[in-house]
Amino acid sequence: LEDNEFGAAVQEVNGAIFVLGTTTQVDPSKDKSATPIDYPDVDITLFKLEPNQGELVWQKNYGYTGIDEGKDLLDLGNGQLLILGVTDYPEDGSLDQEVLLITVNEEGNESNTRTYGTRGVEEIPSRMSFSGDGQQIGITGLIIESGLEYPLFLRVDLQLNPELAPMKISFIEPDEPTLEPARGFDIEPGILDENTFIISGTGFFDIMLLQIDDQGIVGDRKFIGTDETDEVGGGFVLSETGATVIGTIGFIDNSMMILTQTNPFLQVL
């Protein structure tokens, strides 16, 4: 495990390109406190690139002792970048995987670091985005509890204080697991209300769109697919006219890309 980098997200900020990923090239200057378990050392890594030729300006690593993976990157619009990651060495010392948020400036210097999670539960984030009013950040991913997988939703303010703690998205019967793992969930700002998030993912082997309000309550939900095929949701783009969703549709002997459009009320066109 040496000198391997894996890309996850990219942002352009004030003319510079920032690329987030995961690396096994350990920064010797980073504080490495002792851990009771001999984990391989994997870090979140951030590159700053010159925009024209893509030349490297700097590379900096972040995280704890153990495995820390970069997942997503968000421009906070004030000279600050927000890094979303997952760590198995959270602040409470539980060694469960938890959500990790790190705020850095354009030179890669940290100003705020927080972890979120529950002891004995694995929280694995995947994507994040602003709410419609730009004052909160929504994070989606996967919760693993007692061997079962559920969609994850976490909401924080711009100072990284939790507005909603990591929670299961209860879009089916309470305590009933999803039939399809929640990996790959994407999150975007709500289009019907400034405090509403729209989440795209996979549920019951169909592409799924969910509305979640500022209290984490699931409202309307739509499933896109047929009984004869398996559909897996991917990324999507929202606008005032509706949503454009990309995913995969699987047949018995092959699969292909699927592109679906909805109106503002998430009804398929």
C-alpha cells in the first residue's frame, strides 16, 4: 500500500482546480496518535492544480491513524472548502466507521474538523449538497446496523453543527431493511421548497426519488422501474422544470444506461 491515489470529487474555486481523493502515500508530518489496532494507514488527500495546464500546486493529506477515505468536496463560497470523508478512528474512540467533515482554506489548512456517528453503528457517507436556502448541508450514504443496510441522512449547518444527527431514512416500514443497499445515493437541493432535499438512489430494485424536509421526515417518494427489470439509480440534476436522473437498467442477459426526466412534482414524463 504505497503511492496509490484514488479520485472522488473535483471543484473549481477562484480559478484553481481542487481534486479530492484517497491515498496510501502517508504524510509523515501528519499527527498519528496511537491506536490499539494495527490498521493500514490510508488518508484523505487533496490536490490543488493550476487551471490551464493542470500542474500540481500542492498535495495535502488529512485524517487519523487508520483508514480515512475522501468522498465529496463542496465549495462553501467564502474561501473555504468542505471535505466529506469516512473515518474508522472517530473522536469517541469507538473504531466504528463514521462521517468525517473537514473545513480547509484554499491553501489546504484545516480550520474545523468534526465526526458524526453512533457507537456500534457504521455510518458511511457518499455525497453532500447545500439545502435550497444555502444555510444547511445535507449528507447521504449508508448506515449498517446489526448487519442490515439503510439509507443515511445527516444535516449540518455551515459551522458543521448537526441540525439532524445521522439517521435512517424511514421510507418503508419501521425497522424493516431496504431490499437494495443504499450505496451510491446522491443528494441535491430541494426544488419544491427551500428546506426540502431531494434524494435519488435505489430501493426495491427501482430508481427512487425521495423528498426529505428540514426535520428529516420523508414526504413524497417515487419509484421508477418495472417488475421485469432491475433499475439502479445514480446521479441526477435538478432544475425548476424537474429532475433528470441517470441510472442503469438491467435485463436477464445484459444491462444499459437509463435516462429519465420528471416534472417539478417528480412525476415521470
